[in-house]
Amino acid sequence: MGLPRFGRPKGVGGSQLSPNLYVANCGPAVGISYETIALVFGAFGEVSGVHAADESGARVVVSFAEEGSARAAMEALDGRPCQDLGGRSLHIRYSVLRPPTSLGPVNDSVSVSLMASELNIPGLYLLHDFVSCKEEKDLLAAVDERPWKNLSKRRVQHYGYEFCYETRNVDSKQHLGELPSFVSPVLEKISMFPSLGDAANKVLNQLTVNEYPPGVGLSPHIDTHSAFEGLIFSLSLAGPCIMEFRRYVERGWLPKASSSTDMNIENPERNSNFLRRAVYLPPRSMLLLSGEARYAWHHYIPHHKIDMVKDRMIRRGSRRVSFTFREILELIH
């Protein structure tokens, strides 16, 4: 998975100060997103990252910019119920980043498929060559002529409505205007997307453009239910990546699957308490998340510079740009 390699620090009981905290009983497997964890721990100082500590989904490493912030968080939260994290009692110790012994593994324990149909996730679709090379070039030129907003590790642009990363939501009263004309050809093609049915008439009115430099991915998440309607389209441009999907099957906090055929306990790809699938997203491909794929599976992009796909090492490009189209839920007055 390309997880950061953290370990127990030196000293009696691992008591050596460190800006990194190993936090147990906390993570997406127990219903707590990485974004929520970052917000709660951010009250003690700048959080530089929240990482999966292992494959369980219930243990994380919170990395601070300063050791003092980590110490303050540990003193305040260790062994005590945290109301902002669902009242869970956290078990915290210091952790250190182990020096790498090599360039790191590019192999993943889950095989990477080339077609979405191979993943057996209802509601997941992938169309290759959704736009032409010229259309890709024109789309990239159009966004590069417009201002970018810098986040910690990537750049973004918002159209229609701005997504607030602090609240994980949008303010539907703050309309930024219509989607730009340069995406009109893409929207026309989306309306003819296979398997849409009546959903083809939906109006996609929010666009987020993300630019990812090499090695930067996306934390596991499910797009906010309260902000967006059920269809999410994501167009990949400029560079390739893999997208991984996880479904936590031993907890009751996710919507229940209605049609998966591979949820039995004998599944060989089952790892700990969640199922994993992965698909390769080449440039110019369009991904659709709907139904079970949208609501029951976390999706994320591993933080790799090289991906292993069907026994081939594929290096990510100098940048990857995604156009993600959604429909904003209207406020009920």
C-alpha cells in the first residue's frame, strides 16, 4: 500500500519525544475520517499528515510540524474519551519515521485491474479515451490560464460552487457562476455515458480541478453525502495513477451492500476487516462512481511515484490533473 514506515522510538517504553503520534481506536474502520482526525488534532498545532498505521483502518499516525504540539495532544487525549471523535477513548504513543532501506516497494498486495468491470463493484464504470489527445491538451491549457489555489500538497480550482475542505461541505448559497465553457464538450459526452438511464438528465453544476505532483495521492474517503447527489464523474488528464477502493465489512457505519457477489468471508483478497480493489486510471479516462461504489466504498489514490500494474512498473507523470464533476444538493426552504 505504500504506507509510511513508522515505529516505536528509542527509550523506556518508547518515551522519546517525536512529532509523530501512533493513535489506536481511531480511523475509517471505526467511522472516523482522516479529515476529522486532522481537524481534532489540529487544535494542538499544525498537522502535516494523517497516515494509516497499518491495514486495519482503526490505527493511524498523526504527524505534527512540532514536537511540542504532539506532546500537548498526547497529554490531552491519551486514554480519555474524545467527544469530537465519537466519544472514543484513544490509545496514543510516540512514533518515529524509520529511515528507508531502499526506494521502497512498488508492489501492492492487491492486484490492479485495467477494467472497472473486473472489480465487481456495482455502480463503478471506467471509459478509456473519453477525450482525445487534442481535447486533453485544450483542457489543460484552459485551466493553466486560470488561477490555482494552493493546498498543502496539491493545487485546486473550483467552479460552480467552492468546496470547503475544513467542513467537507459546500455552501449552496454561494454560487460562483455557471461551469466554464471549455468543459461543455465533456458535459455533452457525459450525457451520453452508458448505463446512466434517467440520470442522463441530471445537471452537473460543480467542478473541482485537482493537480497532483508526482508521489501525491488522496486519502481514503467517501464524498460527502449531504453535499452532493449520487453521481460523481472524474476525468483523468496528463498522467496515470491507480485508484484503490476499500469496503469495511465488519462495521455497521457504512451503507449495507445490496448486490455485491463477493462479500463472503472466504474471499482471498480480503485484508483484515475490509475488502480492497484497485483499478488503473490512464490519462483521458473517465470514472463514474454511483450507487454502491459511491456510497459504500472508500476511494483513494496511493501516494506513489511508481505503480505496479500487471507486472509492469508505470511511473507517474510530472503532473496529473483531474476534473471531478458533481451535482450539488439544493437547500430545502
